[in-house]
Amino acid sequence: MSTMYFLKPISIECIDQNEISQDEPYLLFNGTRIWSGDMSQGQSIRLDYLDAIPFGQGGAATLSLYEDDGDHWYDRNDYIGSTRLSGAQEPGGAFSRDFTGGDAHYRVYMDVQRASTPV
């Protein structure tokens, strides 16, 4: 049997936005954009409609949050933060990670799940 681990996003909460107007946050999972949206301070958005995302057999993965500024030469996207995920987090159920960078504070709720497959 081989064990695969999956990230299951649940929701994202904007505790303190980065911009004066609405933020345009986006999540990267191992460098691939998995979600983007518009958020204001105090707002929560459900992400549980997203499919579980595989990240390998016992390996680790990185979830990163950015705020989109259009990525122009004069104004790059703002890096809010990253967190490392691993299969060791699987038995604990849902959990949250705070992302704080620049003037922003976001909280992402997620779960690490596993599935065993025949080798």
C-alpha cells in the first residue's frame, strides 16, 4: 500500500487587509495558483468547494498567500506568508494557519487528508 496526502482547503478569513480598498488575495500550493478572489477586512470566504489537492507520499508541501498588485515592474505582488504542510498533520483534523506580511493578516482553515492506494 502507498499513502497519498491531500490538502483540503476549508475557508479563508481576512482579519486585516493589505490595501486601502479591497484586497485581491491568491493562494499558491507548491507554486500553483489554487484560488484567487476579492476580500475586505472581516470577510470570510468558503473554499470547501475546491477539490482536495494531492501532495505526495509522505512528502511536504508549501501553501503561500499573496496579494495581487498586478505584478508590474514598479509594483510587485505582495507576499503575505507561507506555511509548510506534511502528512504528519493528517490525524489531527482541520486546523488554521495565520499569514501575516506587510500590513495584512489572513487566516486559512484547512485539513490534511490521506488515502491509501495499492502499489
